[in-house]
Amino acid sequence: MTASPKDVSASPDRRPPAITPVRVVIALCLVAPFVAMLWVSSYAKVDPAFIGIPFFYWYQMLWVLVSTALTAVAHKLWQRDQRARRGGDQA
């Protein structure tokens, strides 16, 4: 006898896919600061100045805050993803 598709999907050995939309969002949150900082020509200028600080400097300082927020979001999404993969138990 061959196993029907229902039997295969109900197998306890079946793992969720490694690449999911949540994991793609996590990756984007972690990669965005690197791309923003490595693309120097996009912010290598003086204007617009902010309270007398050239754009080049305040843009980088802004990314420190943005990177912190994106890393926190990625961490929370990762925790939720891991909880869902374990079946909802608390760790």
C-alpha cells in the first residue's frame, strides 16, 4: 500500500520549512543596517545639516537607533517563531 498525502503530512517526523516569511522578515531586519551603512555614496554629503551637524554624521547616528529597533524586532520575531516550532510551550 502507498501512503496517502494525508498520512505523510500527519507524520510526527515532519518538520516545518526552514525558510518562512517570518524568517525572511528577520533577515531583512538584520541586513538593512549593513546595506544602508555600506552604501556610502548615498549619504556622503554635508547637506541637509541638522542643528549644525552635517548629514554624513547625523545619518549614521540615526542608523544606530534604527539598527537597535530592527534588531529588537528580529529578536522578538525569532522568539515567536521558535515557540511556534516547539508547539507553543514556554521556554
